[in-house]
Amino acid sequence: MNPQVIPYSHSIPQLCIECASELHYALWKIKMMDFFQTIHARQSVRAYQAKPVEAEHLEAILSAANQAPSAGNLQAFEVVVVRDPGMIQTLTNACFNQGFVAQAPVVLVFCADTARSGAKYGAMGEQLYSVQDATIATAYAQLAATAMGLATCWIGAYREEDISKLLELRAELRPVAMLPVGWPNETPPRLPRRALGEIAREYPPARA
Ligand SMILES: Cc1cc2nc3c(=O)[nH]c(=O)nc-3n(C[C@H](O)[C@H](O)[C@H](O)COP(=O)(O)O)c2cc1C
């Protein structure tokens, strides 16, 4: 088949059949789960194989993060991609020595760009919207990784100042989540969820 011709896939609705970019071709080659399968398949995996994550997978993950909604479409976040094993080990130490992080061939550090959102929305942008932008981008990245069979674990426990220093982040960037990404080396038991009736309620309450 001519690699420039990309069949439209219903499971990748943002695929453009006209631009024939390398990334879109890579996406087409990667077998992906459907949406609800992906949502239910995602779980925190804390053991990774000693196997690299290919550039096309990484690009697909970042591309998914780039599709996340953001306040005013400012996309007030940046992702630092760390592949250097020495740096990953150092970051791991700053994550209160959560040793499994160092097994991952790549760690993504999602940072809120407080100034970018703050310039438009003031304190709300600095303190809330930029953090929300970075957080939802992390979630999209995590689901994209899952859809391709990759494993991740959301890391929120770290010394923020240490991460900022290690990655030489600009003052306005605030690390809000880290994602080690790798091929899974364990199948953890699924953790239970609260009942829907506990987390959602109608307002005003339905009368009996
Ligand atoms: C904000 C946040 C912070 C988290 N921080 C960590 C962490 O530092 N280390 C870790 O191993 N897991 C961390 N997790 C993963 C949770 O423990 C996990 O999502 C939760 O137990 C549910 O399990 P599941 O992801 O397998 O469904 C974090 C998750 C979130 C959303």
C-alpha cells in the first residue's frame, strides 16, 4: 500500500486523510483501543519492561495531550520529556524515591504555565486555569498511552522545588504531574470505585 494514502479510521477521528503527515501515518499503524475500552483499561502500572518507547508512540501521546481543552484555548502548559536515565533516576529521588519511576524509559513532566494563563485571566489563570490545563493534558496523555498498550502511573508526590531545579524550569512553570511511560511489566488488580450514586447527585434532589 502506498504509505501516503491514509485510510480514515473511526477510532482516530482527528485523522486527516488529506495531510498525509508522518504522525498520522504512524497513528494509523498503531492499533488502538476504542474510547470506552481505553477508559476502563487504564490503571496505574508501577513496573515497566526494559524496552524503549518509540518516537511515534511518544508523539501520539503528546499529540493527544495537545488536543485537550484549555481555558481560552491558551494551552497554558508545557511538557518536559525526560529520557536520560540519569536524570530519570534523579527525578525519581525527588518523587520521594518511588523506585518504579526509574524503570520507565521516558518520564513526562506536565507543567502549568502560570504566566500564560495569568496574562489573560489574572489570579484565576495563574492559580487555577493553568493547573487545570496541565492536568487535563496529563489525563489525555495517560489515556493515549493506554490506548496503545503502554503503561503509566500518575505521579503527584514529589518535591516541587527539586523538580523545578532539576529541569531548570522557568519561574512561571509549575510541575503539576509526572507520568512515567513504559511497556507494562505487571498486571495489577483493578481497584474498586465508589458507586455512581455516591459521587453524583441531582440538584434539586428528586422528590420521593
Ligand atoms: C493527583 C494524583 C496523584 C497521584 N500520585 C501518585 C504517586 O505519587 N505515586 C503513585 O504510585 N501513584 C499516584 N497516583 C495514582 C493513584 O494512586 C491511582 O490512580 C489510584 O490509586 C487509582 O488506581 P488506578 O489508577 O489503578 O485506577 C496519583 C493519582 C493522582 C490522580
